[in-house]
Amino acid sequence: MRIDVIAALPDIVRGPIQHSIVGRAQDKGAVEIEVHDLREFAEGKHRQIDDYPFGGGAGMVLKPEPIFASIDAIKDAHGEPDEVIFLTPDGEPFDQPMANRLSMAEHLVLLAGHYKGVDQRVRDELVTLEVSIGDYVLSGGELPALVLIDAVARLQPGVLGDASSALTDSFQDGLLDAPVYTRPAEYRGLRVPPVLRSGNHAAITEWRDTVRIEKTRRRRPDLLEDPAAETG
């Protein structure tokens, strides 16, 4: 998989992607990530990437020219991407099914918004998918881009030490994950549930399924609106 990120503040993205699972994914060759500084594609002496909105109003808007130029350059070098994704608060909510789907792509372009937003012509002509990581507003799309990269990179074959680990994560089957414990079996009077130490794998599976449903009903009852989620 190749991921190109276009950002007004590229250093916010460049640092974190060198570490942890995303860094490991790149080291293994499972993911290739290139971060592009939007200003490198801007014209004029000052390489201006934003301007005042037509019609007035507060805030600045990212200009269309550098964004069109950056995406044109990426397409010329690497071909047509599977998706051009704009990270924006009014986009489609990002969830595990979307992460699963995007992990199957060969090439993603992520456009990190900034300031008041981007010129609508960019969204109309270039963007194929608009994504939000939650119902709140951040200073820019760089952090949401990192969230999407991490969620997608960890699903690439060979990235996780145990491939089955991703399959048991929260939301993979519509339920939250069960509690997990490790040694010691007792700490400060707090004990690991006996069933997890029983060696009875059928009983352990039944316990985990029951706890997952109870936890989901308590914390995220909206996930159980689909009857299929309760049965996994």
C-alpha cells in the first residue's frame, strides 16, 4: 500500500509515522508513506496557500491551485489513486468497517484540511471520500490523517506480530472487546477471573462473548441496534 499525505503542516505527520506500528509497517515494506508540504506546490514569492473567503466571514480558506497541483503531481508519479480522502469534521464518520475497506486499497491520497477549510472546487473535482474522526473540530486535518493511517497500516499483512489480534479488536464484529488480564494472577487483592485460568477454552470463549455483549450494551448500546451485532 502507498499513502500520500498533503498537509499545510507536514511535520505534524512526519514525526509520528516513524514510530510504533506505522513505523514497523514501513520498515517491513507493507506501507509506503510520503508526506507532501502543500507550500511546495504554491505559486508566488510567498508561496501563499490560503486566502480570505468570498462573501466575507471569519477564517482563511486553503486555495485550490496548490492542492490541484499537488494531486496532479502525485497522479503523474504514481497513477490514479483508489481514493482521494479529505479529512473534515463534516465528512463520513470513520469506523472499523471503513478502515477494513480502505486497508484493501493499493494507493490512498489524504488531504489534511486546515484553517476554515478548503475551496469547495477541490471537494467537488478531486475528493472521492470525505472522512471525519468525530463530532468535534481540530485545528487541522493532520491528526485525523494520522488516525486513519494507523488504523489502516496495522491491518496490512505481516505488520502485527499476531495477525489474529486485529480480528479480535473492538468493533470488528460490532461489539466492544472483552477485558484482558496478564500476570500476576492476584495483585493487591485483585484477582483475575478464574475462568481465564481454567484452561477450558470453550468456557473462556463463552465468558468473553457474554462480557462483550454486556459491556457494549452498557457503553455503546447504539452498536446493538443491529441484531446481528449481538450474536457476532
